[in-house]
Amino acid sequence: MKKIAIILAFSCVFTKLQAQNNYVSNPGFEQKSGCPHFPDQIRLANNWSSIDSLSPDPLCSPEYCNECDTTDHFGAPNGIAYYHNTRSGKGMAQVLMFIDESYFEPYKRDYLQGRIKTPLVSGKSYCITFYATLTQWSEYAINHIGAYIDNGAIDNTDSLDCASPLTNIIPQIVEDTIINDTLNWVKIQGSYVAEGDEKFITIGNFYNKANTSYITLPYSTQVVAYYLIDDVSIIESDAKADGGDDTVKSNGEDSVWIGTHNEGMPSTWYVAGSATPIGYSGGMYVNPKVNTTYVMELDLMNNITYDTVNVIIDKTGFSNLHKLPSIILSPNPVKDVLRIENGNGSEVVIYDMLGQKRYAGLIKQDNEEIKMGQFSSGIYLVEVKGENGERSIFRIVKE
């Protein structure tokens, strides 16, 4: 149906492989109950919270950032502490990872906790990924940003304690490099073998000042290290890239969706033949003017897989593809013979994607067969016209 070998600016091999699935609920902070307008409102992002259940907005609450914010305090890309686009979508989180404790500030840490939507399989290996970037408002940049996966045991009811470093927690995923990039999203990734009772993923700095490496930055006088977080994922380590099905874009459409609707994926999108990223996560809207092949790259601990999806410009004038329940075409993709079921008495016309008629005939039985061996590989539109004037349009792929 797709999967055509395309050579990028780097060497790779494309194969049709099993799909990926993200086990984190609302991994890109897209689903929300409201727009942020004040600090400590991570609860507005569905399935995200601080680790403190004492009050709605305790001291250790991260900030929710979304482009729907009208105050420019916690928007995207504008915020009090940053100017930065999300990695994907419209939402992200801001997390306090470090503060100069010589200022006697009891509020030293945020902890960002998200729900795992389905149980992990005990003994199975998963790839944990999230993306971080330092805010321009920060005076410090640090290492040891990490993630802890558990059953919810670190939930806290003391806001002062949860705002302190949780040094008793050993995160399974830790970034040892100091992240001082304020322009790009930095990937933090590691492997995790599930126990089977996991319910939450918690992101933060679990180390105290003595065990955190840090540097000071010259362009800020704020005694903190705030990081933006986006696209959190828990994916089976052996998952492969899935770019979704090929699609057809009619001349009247502004854009079409490619890929899947899996949010928060550690995926990068390219136009085939280019090494310049055009998008991230599981899918995106595109608006090509000519037939275009797009490439999804999935990177799980340097196990990199690729998949392709073709967007075909429909020049036939059929802008509304649909199927009537009674008509069935199979197989699809087709190699030699196309079978049409329940179409007795109907006319059938096959067009290529340039709108040229390639076949026309009358269906004389309920299980009609059309020989496709002489057709070249590609996408075709099959129009079935009923006796009462109704019609169905089907998209098929000839291998």
C-alpha cells in the first residue's frame, strides 16, 4: 500500500513493520480542561499533575503551557520565562528542576507526573523518551533530569516535602549531560524493563544540589533552572516506525493528515530525498502541490526504523471518496485480479491518478473479476455506478 524504497541524504532501509503504541496518557499535553493563566496549573492538562495531592496547585506543581493562553505568561511560544515553540501540537509543561539553595527558598523542585494508560507487560523492555529544553529565564543549566516509573507510591500529601529534592527516589531514566540548549528540544531516552504494576511516570530532578552538576549562564539573573518538557512516551523497545496509509489529496483540499494519531512519539518526519525535518510525533498535516513521498523516522535507543507514506494529488475530480456498504472490492492492494462483490448490473470505470480512464465495463454477476495484470504499479480510483444513478468511489493500490 506504500513502503517504496526512498533514499534520503542518509543511508536507510524501508520495510513494512509492526506499528508503535505510546502508553502515556496525553503525552503531548494536548487534551486539557482549561487554558493556563497562572503558575502551577499543570492539572489543566488531562492526566497530568504534581505528585502532591494536598491541594489543586501545591508548591511542587509544574506550569501548564498552551498556545490558548491569552496572557502570554504560559503560552506557546510566549511565556514569562521563555520564548519557545512546542515540539509538536499546542501544549507543553514547564518544570522547576533546580534552584540556588543559598537563597533559603523552600521551593526547590517541581515533579511532573503523568498517567500510564494501559498496563505494561511484566518483564518486557520499553523505551522511555521525553524532550527538554532550557528556558531563557534560567541562570542555571543542570544534568540529572530523569524519569521515574512506578505504581504511584511517591504520591505525597506534604507540599513542602514534595518541593524538596526526592533523594530517596532513584529514577530509571537519567540524563547525565548538562542540558543548556535554549533553542532546540533535547531528547532524553533510556530502556526500562516493566514490573507490570506501573501507573505513573514522574519527570524531574531527583538529586540534591551536591549531586547535581550545574553551570551558570551569563544572560540571566534568575537563580533557577526551568525546563520545558514535551512529547513523553513509553513504547515497546522492538516497535517499528508506522507512517500510516497512503492518502489522496483532492485539488480543493488545503491539507491532508499523514501518519497515525499517536501523540508524543519520538518520531521525525521528512520529505523523501531531504534530511531537513518537517515535523515530529505520530502524524501531521501536509499540503503538497504534487505527488509527494514522506518519510517517518522512529528512533528507539538508536534502533532507527523508517516508513513511508505517499500523498497522491487527485486530478480526477473525485474529491469525496466513499464506499457504499453493499459493494466490496478485494484484495487491496491487488496484484493480478480485482474482485467486485454485490455489484451486479453496475458499471465500473477505473481511472489513474491523472484522471485518465484505464478501464470501463459492465458488472454482469455478483462476483465480478477484473484482470489487473496489465496495469502498472500505483494508485487507482474505481468508480462503481449503480442502476439508480448512485455511485461509489474506491481507492485501490496496484502492486
